[in-house]
Amino acid sequence: QEQFVESGGGLVQPGGSLRLSCTPSGFSLHYYNIGWFRQAPGKEREGVSCISRGDGVTDYADSVKGRFTISRDNARNTLYLQMNSLKPEDTGVYYCAVEVLFVRQCSLFGEYNRWGQGTQVTVSS
């Protein structure tokens, strides 16, 4: 089954940092727009960041701009999310997924699939 494996989550104090990794199983990242999403307890899943295939144009939710950085290493076939200055409201399960439509620039509001199991991020003192 083609899906992602996310890792790197954990418990961190407010103001701390984490780097999440996302590796696909059975396919290459190179051809796709990829997104990071999160779901907090009792809330709907929301788009955090995405990166486009090809030129690597990125997009971020307003709530994480300036704090999070998405990147991809095609040679390692891995997607990353560097999260700095973490806040309690960043707590949630983080997932990565592939954008379904084969468009040039990714969209946080597009349709995504190949979801992984997610990795838990908890920001708390």
C-alpha cells in the first residue's frame, strides 16, 4: 500500500523545536506536491504547509508562517518539517500526504491522499 511514514514527533516545551520527517512507502516524492497537515483533539484536520513538485514552491498556513519550514530531499526521498518557536496550539497529530491533482503549485486546500499514521506533537510545559 502506498502511503507515508511520519516520524520525529514528541513532547517539547513552548519555544522549543522539532523536526518531523516523512518517508513514502512504495513511491517517489519527486513527482508530487506534498503537504503537511495536523489535527488537534476535537478539531478538524488543517493544512500546515505544502511544497510543490519541480520548483519546490512552498505555502504555509498563517498560523505557522515564520516558524515552520518545509523542505524535501529527493535523493533521500524524504520530506521534512522544521518547527521552531513551538506553541501549545501547535499540539496535534501531524500527517503528510500527496496532492491528488497533478498541478504545478501545491494548495493547502486541495485534495490529498496516501495518508500515513501520523506523528504526535505535544507542546506543553
